[in-house]
Amino acid sequence: MLTRNIGRSRAGRRCDLLQGEALGRQVTPRSRGRFDTGGNNRRLRVSLGLWLKIRELLMFGLISRALAALSLVFVCIASSASAQDTVRVRGIVERIDGPAYVVKTRDGSEVKLAVTDNPLFVAIVPATMADIKPGMFVGSAGMMQQDGTQKAIEVHIFPESMRGTGEGHYDWDLLPKSKMTNGNVEHAVAGVDGPVLSVKYKDGEKKLVVTPQTIVVTYEIGKREEVTPGTKIFVAAAKKQPDGTLQTPRITYGRNGAGPAF
């Protein structure tokens, strides 16, 4: 799935390096922690350091390097802001209030969720293990086991048009310590607790244990009119608006009382 925590990005590490240079310090793995203070203070310090570096580069006529540093100012600020300004939504549509859906989330709070122009509505459709073939791209939320396998709570089969979505293995917030693994099915073998899927992604491979309790679904294009009060929905990354509402280009939902299990 889309939203994930993979540690410091290359841009983030570059921000640390340029900030250290601007302050006349060498940034090493040991010293980097002193710059990583978190929150708005860190973004302000990064921005100030980079602005000083840009001014120095311009003084020496190094315009191309100055422009590169300037672009990193916006990358650092935007990447921090985007993580804070998006939220994942799981809940049930309580009512429709004009253009917005009033959703009761799983923690009991209410949020107003609006869609962007030309939104995508995606319906969850029941599937079975027999529908999963080698070469397909799948995702699975589950719990890691002591033997290194992932016990699948659910498996969702992506249509070919969605291949590559959220590829990788990372933390997920369905349950405490749950993980999400999205990748290509290499093969399936029989296991003690059920079929075992070998799923390969760009940075590695995981074995997913599919038990009789595992929910298996696929996607199909849905309809706006199917999202009514009582519909269970999932939104991977809704953007916070100035008025406190949320906005999303896509809503994933279940039919006939079912809902997304991830």
C-alpha cells in the first residue's frame, strides 16, 4: 500500500549534509543526530543553513550549485510537510453532507472527507487463493513470525494497471507491529498452516503464510453512488485542508457490508 515509513531519504541526508556545510561543520554519522531535532525547529534550521549556503555560492558565482541547493530547500520542507499533512482513514460513512462524506473512524472520531475533481472509486471484491497466479502483483497486511515469515491477515490482488503500487515491505498501522508487503508472486507452495506465497519486491523477498482466516480480495472500478451511509471505506493518504476537512482523489470501499481489511 501507499503510505510508509522507510527511514531517512536521500534528500533528507543531503539536507543534513548541506546544513552542516553551511554552518561550517562536517556532518558524519555520529554528528548527524545533532542536526536531526525533528518538527518545525529542524525544518527552520535546515532552511536557514541552506539559505546561508546559497548566499555563499552566489557570492562566488557558483550559480548552478546555488540553484541545486535552492531546490533542496523546497524538497526538505515539502517532504516534511507532506508527511504531516496527510492521514490514513479507515471508517464507516455516517452521512453525506453536501459534497463531503462524514466518516466515523475506527477510533470513534468523525471526519469530513471530500473528493477531488475526477475522483477514483475502487471497490473491494472477494477472491480466493485460486485466483493468485505466479507473476501477479499482490499486497498483504500481516504479522511477522519468529521464523521470518509473515502471517497474512489479508491478501489483495492488484489489477495489472496498479502493478508496483506501494512496492516493498514496511510498517503498517492495521494492528500494533503489523507489516505491509507488496510485491510480485514468484511461486506458491503448500505449508503446515496453509499455502505459502513467495513475494519478491525490489529490496528483498518475503514468504506470506495464507491461513483459512486470511481474507483474499481483488479490486475493480467502483461507482460514486455505491458509497452511501453504512459503507466501509479506506483512504491511504487524505490531505488535510485549512478548514479541517480532508480531501482525497481515491476512495476504496467494500460492498454488502464488507470492508477493506487492510
